[in-house]
Amino acid sequence: MAVDLSVSIAGLRLRNPVIAASGTFGYGSEYAALLDVSALGGICTKGLTAEPRTGNRGERLYETPAGLLNSIGLENPGVRAFIENELPRMKKLGPPVIANLSGGSVGEYEEGARLLDACGIDMIELNISCPNVKAGGMAFGLDREKAAEVTRAVRKAAAHKPLLVKLSPNAPDLAAVARACVSSGADALSLVNTFKALAIDTSQRKPVFDNISAGLSGPAIRPIALGMVWELYGELRNKAPLVGMGGIACANDALEFLMAGATAVQVGSATFANPAAMTEIIAGIEAYMRKNAFTRTAEISIR
């Protein structure tokens, strides 16, 4: 029986619904010796800003039961350096390139979007949900008016690229933010980014991170993230495709998100513990489809 794992998001065709999440897979080539990168549905870049950033000082990663706290702070070489040095290598890997774009102001987002619109990336993932930077980041994703403003600005600056907006689970009214983004030009939505969290070093009697708070990812957040995908699908129905993420580590985890209404999924922290996690998930989804006589990925959904 022929099985078609391909999915389409805002006109961009992916060979399967499994995407490497931003900030967990470098630019793809770093993992080329460990797995078949060409087998992935897509690759999200590290978070990019218009100008280079050095990131946060002090501790950046901290393990916690069933999860990982990170406070990287969007360290990156800037969009121009990415286009010149990293994008050519990413294009050779095969999967569509999804550029994750962040910024500290609407103007910075616009500048980065203009540069990305003119290069060979396949999609922009607008990051308005990073909880571990002091300027911008998550602030745009907590309020529907701010989310709408930055989405409109990026949509105008990057009129030729599909626009995926990455939402924050920390928003007081996630559905309102999602609707605002869609009405302002978002072609699709990805959710959820990390949860704002804290760790304290009891021996030093102070927070572990210089930035105080950090972003929690990993299996600990999966049931909450899954619930948010379910809820948002119910709110939006077919107004915008959803890309689900949050603690996905195996094929069954991914299947839950696809059943909840996600068109595709992103895998992040699991890659650190098991570099082959994504290819194993792809194989597991295909095996599930064959077992249940599904010919298309969309048939997995129960919504």
C-alpha cells in the first residue's frame, strides 16, 4: 500500500510532517554525520535577528526532571551573515529552510524580514514568543494588539514568503493572539514555544540564570502544549494550519499532535538526547499509517 506522508503548509510542500525546531538543530549540517538530514520535512534555523547578538551571559542550559531550561538569549550571527554563510549549506541539505526571525522592536523585525524576503529561504517563522530575552521576544506574543502590529509589519516587508507565526504558551488569551495574527497576515501558526520558568541554585542562594527566568521545554510540557493545540484548532478550524510542538520525543507523541489538529510537528529538545529522534518519528508515523490503512497524513486527525 502506498503511503503519502507529505503535507502542505501555506503552499509549501514538506515530504513529511516532521520539522526540526528552531534552536535545537543548529543549521542542519551539524547533525549530518548523525542522521539522514535530507529525510526531514523541514529545518527551522536558530533564532535570527537583523543584527548579530551575543546572547545571555552565565548559565544557559539547566536540566530539570522531564525537561530542559534554556536561557540562550538568541545568540546568532545576524540575518546578513546567515544568508551569506549558512543558507547555501542549508539549501544543499534538501529539506525546506524555515528562517526563525526575532527582534527587539517592530523596526528590527521589519529589517530582518526584508532581508529574508530577498533570499532563498522557503518560509519565515516569526518568533514572538521567546521568554528568555529582555527586549522584544515574548512581549509581542502576550498581547493581541502587539502581535497584530508585528505580524502586519513582517507580512508587508516579506510579501513573497509564507509566514508562520510562533506563539507563546504564556499569553493570557492565546486564542485572541492567534486570531489577531491570522487576521494580520499569518499564513500558519506554530505552537507552543517554551514556558517561562525558574531554577534556583540552593547552594549559592540565587537564581541559576543571570536573566532570572528561562524557557522550559521537554516532556514536562507536552500534555499542556497538546491541549493548547486542541483548543486553538477548535477556535480557528481551517483558517490557518497549525504546527504543533512541545516535548515530542517519539512517534506516539507526534501522532497525538496530528490527531489534535496539527498539520505538522516540530521536534526540539528530544534531539539533544537522541539525535535520531526525528527520523525514528517519521518511520513510526509511516508504520502507524500502514497499520491503520491510511494513505495520507491528514487522515490521522480526529478533528
